[in-house]
Amino acid sequence: MAAITVENASRSFGGVQAVAGVSITLPAGAVTALVGPNGAGKTTLFNLITGNLRADSGDIRLDGAPILGLRPWQIARRGVARSFQDLRLFTHMTVRENVLAATETGSWFWQPGGRAARATREARVEKALERTGLARLAEERAIDLAYAERKFLSVARILAAEAEVWLLDEPTSGLDLASRRHFSGILREAAQQGKAICLIEHNLDVVVELADRIAFLDQGRVLAEGEPQAILRNPELAAIYFGDRPQAVEATP
Amino acid sequence: MIAYLANLATIVAIFGILASTLNVAIGHAGIFSVAHAVFFGLGAYAGAQTAMLLVPDPLLALLVAALIAGGLSLCLALPALRVRGEYFVAASLGLQMVATTLFSELKPLTGGIGGLVGIPRPELFGVTITALPLALATLALILLATHLLARGSFGRTLRAIRDAESAAEALGKHVAVAKTLAVAFACAGAGMAGALFAFHMAFVNVESFTLDQSVLVMAMVIVGGTGTLWGPLLGAALLLALPAGLSFLPFIPPTEVGAVQQILYGLAMTLLMIFRPAGLVGDLGRGKVAH
């Protein structure tokens, strides 16, 4: 089942067509990797799905329901979570507060549900901290964490939010091998639990290790979509990725 | 001497309310308003008019002042939803300038430059009282409210928005609602401080609600420690006690107290920002605000 369906979405900035008629599905229970050179439109596509940018045309649906035109907080409350390339942690809050804040979507003076709901939220926080190895750092401030720990905190927020769709922008960049394996394990586990996971990733080892499917983007278009090995073995795509662009590459449906 | 100290305590309590409520905007929500005196003024005029035209019931005056200042806080919330950082500072500066002019010109409501005189003393249940117990009780309520607000989910939401607004929104936070509520709370509190000020002084005019006053309240928050519970109150006490203390020093001529005070203010602010950037109550070790 496709959790996210993007149909023919386009977005331009002035004369630059950042996303040009992209159609893509992000199925539940699978890890999809968006691959492509810088400027291919990967992060813009994330921004369209999360409502940070509005598509000029096209349609975007979550479990069949249209989400185009909704505000980012409305889309988030429907179960779409994202991480950012620059992490955007709540730097002066503790690790626990960062994760707890992710479970509190009410923006008024109080949260609905009373003490029982609070206990449930706190249990989700503890579980996310344990799974990401951050429990021992729970009272540290985000700003004081090491880089890898910050990466794990960004995914701990999504874990605790219990989002159904995870959009992760370069989640493993800068991680050592052990941390990367730990991170990959969390993502695989989430996919097995039925989450739709989509990551923008430049490390092709990570892509091969983690992704069930790849969508190759270039100049705002999806050039190819399919099994990782098949996509990565395509010499024309490899040439684009490594900067040796051929004159014309046919888009495959 | 007792009357002098009671006067100083009342003023410290009133400015403690102002600084504590501004701290909600600055310290928690990251909204750097230089227009807090506008809402202080609105509350003062509303409280004074309530007492002069209706009854000098301080509870009614506080309520009216809070409602008017809180309601008109939308004038501040709207730019806060559109711009951040230095752009918002400029927008709030504009609001302060507009309000100061209106306070001077709207004579039927504010008395113009001459202000409102003859504000009756507050009467609670038929008994005439001073503003001191009212100010202390209101300060205690404001401190309790800010403490509860800061440690609860709303405080986390505000601090999340302050640290990374787009990430907060991506986690489902309704930024507009949270910012509007924070500004309304801060401005309603400033309005209550204004009503207390009107009762205490029995006279209000525009000179108490200018940009200088807004900057002074902001300095109280920064000196004490943004984002802390007790810092703004400590900042208010220090910055108000300083001129009082200087006036007792025999080697400073009374005519020079003002100039010496300005020099000391400037020096103290500079040294504080170098050695304790998080303020007196802020976390020293990390140079960051404590929550």
C-alpha cells in the first residue's frame, strides 16, 4: 500500500524548475531512497510533501487522502514526520524535552487526555530514547551532544512521534560505521513495522544496504525508479551522479 | 523611611510583573519585543479610567486592563507571526512609536501629554488599601503562572519554536496559536502591571510608556537571566534599587546621580554580557539560558 502518492507534482522558483512533473509512491513497509546529484530536487520534493512548499501543480496524497495545500503542522499531525539536513534540534532543550515535545502536538496551554495520555507520551519517549541509545544522555542539552548523538536525537523525535511516514534528509551522513549500522537497524525495524521511509542519501553503500527501492532524480525529474542494484548499475545514471552528464537520458516510467 | 521602602517595593513588584511577562515572550518564545511599555500603558489607562469612571475596584481594573492589553496584543502577535529576529524588533519598535504618539494625542482616553490625574485609591470590599499588597499578590500569581507555563507542554512548545520554528511545525506544533497565546499572556500581564501602576501613582501620563521604559524592562530581563523564573524579578530589583542606592552615597552630588546611574548601567550591562551572558540567574557554565 502506498502511504504517500505524488502525482505529476511541479514547483518552480522564478525561471528554475526545481521539481518538474514528479510522480512517485512511497509504500508503507519499505525504505525508498531518493538519489541524485545536488540540485536534483530531492529536498524540494520533501518540502512539497510536508507542506513547507506548495506545488504549482499536481497532487499529493497520504493514504489516498489529499494533503496538498495543508499547512506543515496539519500534515505532521496526519503522521508525516521529517528530519532536516541541518538537524534543527531544539538546541537549548534537553534530549528528553526534545523527544517529549515531539509527542505533544497540542499547541494550547495544555495537552488533551490528562494524566493517562501524559503517561503514554512519557512511555513513548523512554522507548525512543532506549532504542536510539540516548537514555543515558536524557538530561543533556541537545547543543552539548556529539554530532552522531544529534543525528540519533533527530530520529528519536520521529520515533516518539509515531509517524507513519518518515522523510529523512541525509540521515547517516557523518556517522561512523557502528553508528550507521545502529541507525540502519532502527530504520529497517520501522519499515518492518509498516512505516513508509524515504531517505535522501548520497552514500551509495548506505543506499544498497538499506533501501528497498531507489528513485533517481535529476533536474527536477525522476529519471528511474526501481531495485537499487538495477538503478545503480545503469551507466548513464552513474555518469549523471558522478558529474559526467551524457547529452540525453531517457526517463523510465 | 517605611513609606519610601514601601514605595520602592511596590515599584519593584510592578516592574517584576513587567519583566516576568516580557520574559515569556523573550526567554521562552524568542519574541524580542521592544514594545512592552505599550501594553503597560494600555493597562494603566484602562485601569485608571475604570477606577475614575466606574468604581475604584482593583480587581475589576486589573481584569479590564488585562483584557484590553491582552486583546490588543494582536497588534504585536501579527508581526511576530510574519517575521523573526531583528525584523521583529524593528516592527515592535514601530508599534512602540505609533502607540506613544496615540497616547499623547488621544486626550479623551489618555489625557494627552498632561495624562490622567486624580486616580482614586483602590478599594477592596469597601476598604481603601495601598497598591503594595495588590502588586505583591499579582506578582506572586504571575510568577506561579509563568512557572507552570514554563515547565509544562506549552513552555516546551514555545522553546521548541524559539530554537527551530520549522522543526517545531514539522512535529505538529501550531506556531501561530502558540505565539499568539504567548504574546497575549505577556501583554495581559503588562496590562495588569499598568493598572497597578496607575493606582500606585494616582497619576499616569505618556512619559511612563515610552521606548525608554520598554528598553529598561528588556534590560531587566537580560540582566536577570532570560528564560529563568527569578532572573527578571532580580533584574527589576537591581535596576530599580541602583538609583535609590546611589542617592544615598554622600560623595555623589544629587544633580549628578542621573549621569552616574547611566554610566553604571552601561558598564554593568557590558560586563555582564561578557562574563555572564545568560544573566545573573542564567546557567554560568554554558553561557546559555537555564530552564
